[in-house]
Amino acid sequence: MHLLRYIMLISAVGISAIGLVVLQGQGSFVNFVQAFPTLVTDAAVEEGAKVTVRFQITPRDNPTTSYSNTEQFVQGQHTVPQGIEEETVGMHPGEVKTFPLSAEEGFGPYDQKMLQIIPTVDLPREAQEGDTIADDAGRAARIIWILPEKTLIDFNHPLAGQPLIVTLQIVTIENPSGGALIL
């Protein structure tokens, strides 16, 4: 509901501003642009920019499952999958893009070496198969199965090894050379 009010407010301001410019003539447009420079700034995602995105990731082989979130990253620091970082280059606030990613471009291939057997006593008491836990280094792992003495955990990302469909929207861009541009 909050987002809907925000969109309505922005629409009303935009319509009012356009009406004001039309009523006052072309010369007033220059004054309007100078008064509200962020409305015409053509900021785009570039190296070093802090980018906030909304995304939805769907495995191509399982379109009924979807993961959505809002994420912030610095372009070029490779904290998000390579394919996502490459696709955001040149995008502008508010822009939405849908694109496929191979497993390699997304969260990488599934790696059997990321499976690990640990003593069951090392688990939290309430842990169950399917839960996600963190090791001492903060790495997340999913519990595959629990036996009385041993537990199998998987350090692969849940989307590793899967081709994906990604939809993302640029929310904000904070370029290293200047301020933020917000949708």
C-alpha cells in the first residue's frame, strides 16, 4: 500500500509539473529542470556504483518456485553472480529487465565437494532436514539428512547448477562521483 501511495504521489507531481510547464510556456521548462535536476539526470549503473535492485529469480526447470528480494551491491566487486552484474551495466533507476542465466553465469555449477558430513551432535537441538545453518565462518549450509551419529550438509547455493530466469528492477544508484538517484 505504501508503494502505491508513493507511485500516486510521483504521478501527481509529474502531471502537475507537466501542466505547469505547458501553462507557463517553453522558457519555464529550463527553470523547472534546473529546480529539479534529479528528475532529468541520466544516471546509469557503472563500475563502483552502489546499486539497489529488486529481483525475482526462477529456476528455468521449476517455474513454480521463485525467490524474491531487494539487494544492494557495489558494481564491480563481484558480490552478486557475474551474469547479474553484467546485465545491470547501463541500466537506469526504475528500469526493469528480464533475462536468462546459465548455471555458470548464475550461482555456478553444483559441486559435490561442497557436501560435508559432520557429527550430529554439532547441530542445534531443533535442527531438521531442509533447514539452513551456518558454520563457524558464517557460511550457510542446508541440512540434507540427519542420522543418529552423522549429518550430511550442503554448502552449495540452493540455486547452484540450475539455469535461471531473472527479473530485476533498479531501485537506486549511488554513483561514486555523485549523489543517489532514486526511483
